[in-house]
Amino acid sequence: MRTFARSVAALLLTLLLTFAASFLASPTIGAQRTDVTVSAAISLKDALDAIESAYTARHSEVTLSMNYGASGTLQLQIEQGAPVDVYISAAPKEMDALESKGLLLAGTRKDLLRNGIVLIVPTGSTLGVTSFQDLLKPGVKRVALGEPVTVPAGKYAQEVLTHLGIYDRVNAKAVLAKDVRQVLTYVETGDVDAGIVYTTDALSSKKVKIVARAPEDWHAPVIYPVAVIKTTKDPGAAKAFEDFLSGPQARAIFEKYGFSIVNP
């Protein structure tokens, strides 16, 4: 009888230990898993990739799906019903368009970051380009610009060149890119003689050098707004990530990559 009792006790103990191990090992016990899709301006990629790692290290129950592209292209995707939870654009215009159509979750829109506009050339350039006006030099044959309708960096570049009264002449040399990172790539590879990008893009590459910076009064403020999309399936998770973007850990990462914080 005692042998039987000891066998039953041993069996129960084994089952209890197995259950406890399964409980501790399973990521789904005690925390509901959720996916958050973030559509963001491609100029944010390096910083947001680092933020993604920091966030998921603290929130293992959350999977972040990052979708990068030109802000205008991402805006159109959202308008067409793309399943997006959080949107970060590189200019207010695209966010304004979504807000006017009632596609933002009320009370979640905020200005997040600032950036600057710079003129870059390949590191080995010998054309003597040191200012935006130098883009008119005969030796400068091709200038990379973002497509101004869908690429905010292209719109800012247009404003800078218009302010200087040289837009039409520079535009005649333009190679239009689908996003600001393509502008950067064109300059890195030497396919063009110069390009206009954000400060943060230029700082991310050792293959280009900044030769001129546009004063802030030459263009509209380079503001990155963020908002939760109204159709999100998990408003709580989406807002939690948006709040993290404004927190101290994310701010430090953004600043590391050259961004300025709107409301530090």
C-alpha cells in the first residue's frame, strides 16, 4: 500500500513540475500576444530599427511589423485600407490628409521629431560644390531629388531651391527618386553629382559628405508627426508603442541618429 502511495505521489509531483515548467516557458501565459504594424517614413528606418529592438526586449508579448517608405506612398496605402496601427510621416501634409478623412484615432496625433535639409555630394567629388547655388555649375549634370508629390524630402528640397530662385534650372538636371533613401543611394554610388536629403540620412553614410545646410527659414519646418490609425485592432497596444516613442529611451535613440525632439 505504501509503495502504491509513493508511486502516486511521485507521479503527481512529476506532473506538477512539468506544468510549472510549461507555465514559465510559454510566452503566451499571463500576457496576450499582439501584433502592431508601424508605417513610417523611410528616413526613420535606422532609428526605428533600434527602437524596435529596445521595445520588444521590454514587451516580449508584442511583435512590431515595420513598414518603411515615402510618406505619401504610405498615406495612400492607409487610405486604401492597409492594416496599419501607427503611422509616422516626415511632414504634416500627409498626416493632415489622413486626419481630414477621419482616419486617425482621436487624440493620438502628436508632433514627434525635427530634422534638417542638407546638400550632399559623393565623398570623392571634385566639382567644387559648396552651396545650393553651385548646383547651377555646368559641371553638375545630375542632381537627385525626391519626387515632391509623394516624398516630403523632395518637397522640402523644392522649397529650398524655390527660395533661392533656382528651382526650375536645377529641376532640369533632376533625377527623381521614390524616397529619400534612394536619393542617398544615387549620391553614394556616384550616379548623380549631388542630392538633397535630410541631415539624418547624410549622417548615416560614410560615402557622402554634407557641403551645405539649408537654414530653417528656407523651407517649412521638417516635423515628423505620429498618430494611431482609427482602424487599429488593438488601440491599447498601438497607443502604448506611440507613448514609448516619446519616452526617454526612444528619445535617446532618436538623438543618437541625429533627430531633434519636438517636446523633450
